[in-house]
Amino acid sequence: PGRGVSYCATCDGAFYRDAEVAVVGVNREAIEEAEHLTKFASVVHWITQVDPKADDEHAQALLAAPNVKHWSKTRMLEIEGDNSGVTQIQLKQKSEEADELLKLEGVFIYVAGSKPMTEFLEGQDVALKEDGGVVVDDEMQCENVSGELIDGVYAIGDIRNTPYKQVVVAASDGCIAAMSIDKYLKGRKSIKV
């Protein structure tokens, strides 16, 4: 890992075998990534500003894991470290007066950026999913709000808000889109490889 701060437990989880780590966030991605980390870390400190919903099966399964410690109604204030990387984080529990320091080696953050930045699409007739991702077909061509394909408009990578935010996924999307764009520009009915 870089310096102990990560946004991808799938990518970096194995670096934290038998270590204490924190996962910050209560969204679906945070829960799935924390669950992945339970396979490696000795303790996964799950830090949430609000309680997970009681009917969220994934969240309840995570809470039941023996190596998960839930910090409810808690904010992470600061990440501290040295040349070796993360050493501790500073927390503030809503019910406590004083801040608290928690010694650990890795922090996985899922509180911001879970929705793609699509503000530039405001006023455009591009359909967005409920999670904020751009709606595309199998060739990465965008749909409008009526569900029709928009000629010459394509979207790839994290802006689609797929569950796998990996460079290899974005690169694959890019290849598909490039071939689709070539087909569109040349007026072909099918992609020529």
C-alpha cells in the first residue's frame, strides 16, 4: 500500500494481514470492503457517523463478525502517521467529551466519492441511475431519460458507478467504447476487430 490510506480493500487488504485497520463509512461499498478486510486484519474498526439500518443484512452480518469493532455515531477527525505510514487516527464519538486516539496501520475511506461527479451533465438529457451512475448499454453508449440511446455519447469507468472501481475495469470500458465509437464514426452496423 502507499502510506496506509486506501480506497480499495480488494486491492490492498492482503497488505494488512494480522493488523488493525479502520473502515470509515456506512454505505454498501464500505460494508462490502470491511467484510473483505475481516479475512486479513486482526481487527476491523468500523467507523460510522450513523447506525447501519437494522434490516440491512450485510451490515448485520458485518457486525456479527468476531474481529469487527463498531464505532457508532463516531467521526474520524484526523489520520496521523510517520515515514512508515499510518500510525493512528483521531476519533470523536458523539457521546464523549474528549477525542480518542486509535492505534492502527491502515485506513480505508468510503465516505466521499461513492457517487460519481456528474454535475457537468446537469441540463443534459443523459440518464442517471439511482446511485448516480450514467446509464449505458453493452457498448458504453449513453441512454437519455426516455431510455433511448444517444448517438455519439459514451461513458466509461467510475462515472458508471459499477461496484468494481478498478483500473482494469475502466480500461476494459475504454476499449469497448473506443471500438464502439469507431463503429459509430464509420457508420458500421457491427464492430470490426
